[in-house]
Amino acid sequence: MRQLLVGVVFATTFITSSVSAGTLDLIRDSGVFKIGYRTDAAPYAYKNTLGEAAGYSVDLCRTVAAAVKQSLGLKDITLKYVPVTAENRFKAVQDGRIHILCGATTATLSRREKVDFSLGTFIDGASVMLMADGPGGFKELSGKNVGVRGGTTTEDGLRNTLKKLSVDAKVVPVKSHDDGLSRLQKGEVSAYFADRAILLFLMAGSPSPGKLRVAADYYSFEPYALAMKRGDDKFRLEVDRALSRLYRTGGIVPIFRNSFGSAEPSEVLRSLYLINALPE
């Protein structure tokens, strides 16, 4: 009976310690850093032609992983890339399937009830892509179909924008940005609504970019950040420390150029980098 009781106490203690183990402890013990990334959110996170994880946010997460490796004094660290969707990405963070979420993830107060967010990583906003010979602007979309990636804050933003501008258009949720572009080119939707940087990336990579145009207007404010498990202050501090160092030293410049080419950061984005370049 005594042996059974000791066994139960040991098992309970082991389970409790495993459940309560912080992210840094899990990484130290396993030597694995699990990066969750969207495969369809270029240029922030996507799967490239070689089938590898790529993008601005993914590069940031690699930098975080390198900083964590150094902080923990690990000789080596294995990066495990875990594809997630717009629908299951936060659940993957909560369940511990991934340690950090990299993508076009807007930090909101309601989402902070589920996960924690790092310092800001980018500022974007929703806009609209149209065919060059299509409607002249957003207000000409009444009675037409407008595509948007389902399950995102952008879908909510589209519905709010339509209501605000009194545009009676039908919202058509799609499964991916590539699907949205395809439907636009086929005439199944008259416009596609997404974050402007994503739209520009889609247009540049399409077979006929001259047949497309992206509006200059912004219809929402999208402050991006990296997401991680809620309440893990030690890990979040390591993530923020790595980002602050990037902003402070100028290390963010080559990461930005790797995804956005010759484009220059907007004044708003420069301000975000400056504000978040916290001293040690």
C-alpha cells in the first residue's frame, strides 16, 4: 500500500511539473524550438517553392530561436516548423503544439484573452485588389462579390467597412489568398480584400500583374506581433529582448529587405521600430 501511495504521489508530481513547465524549460530539455507558421500569408509567412518556411515573420522567429539558444547555453537547437491555419493557429499555441506563432497576426485585446503577444513587429492595414478594367474603387462594389480570407480580423474589417460606407456587397470568404486571387481573375469576385502588403505580393507574383491593381487606401489598422502561450513571462521577455535588439542595432534592416526588396519601411513602421528599441 505504501509503495502504491508513493507511486501515485510521484506520478502526480511528474504530471504537474510537466504541465507547469515553462516554454524555456521545454526547449532546454528537448533542444527543439517549435515555430508555427502560416503557409499562405506571404510576405510575412508562407511555404516557398522549395517547400520551406519563409517570410518576414518567420525570419524574426529564427532570430528569436537563436537568441533563446544563446540564453539557455545550448550547443545546438533544432527548429521544427509546424504549418498552421488562420482557424487553428491560436489553439496550436494554447495546446503547446508550437512555441511561437509567426505570420500576419494582428494583436487585439480579445485575442490576448487566449495568447500573449510580443512587442510589435509590423504595421499594415487592409486594402482592396481589383482587376485593372474592373470597378474604379470600393464604393463601386455595391451589388458585387468581394472575397476575403475567412476566419481573420480582415474579414471583420471588410464587413465593418462595407457597413460604414453603405456599400451593399456580398462577402465571400475564401480558404487562402491564392484562392482569392484566382477567383478575382476568374471574375467570381469583383475585388479581393486583404492586408495591403499581402495584396502587393500577390500581384507581383501573378502571371499578369499588369491586369491587376491595388488601391492606395487603407481601410483598417493591423498591428502585427508574434504570439505565444499566455502567462509565460520568462519566454515573452526573451522574445521581446531579441526583437528590441534587432530594432536597436539595425538588424531588422536586412530582414525587412529580404521580404520586401527595395521598398522602404513606412514612417509608421520606422516609428514602431524606434519605440520598441528598448534598452537592456
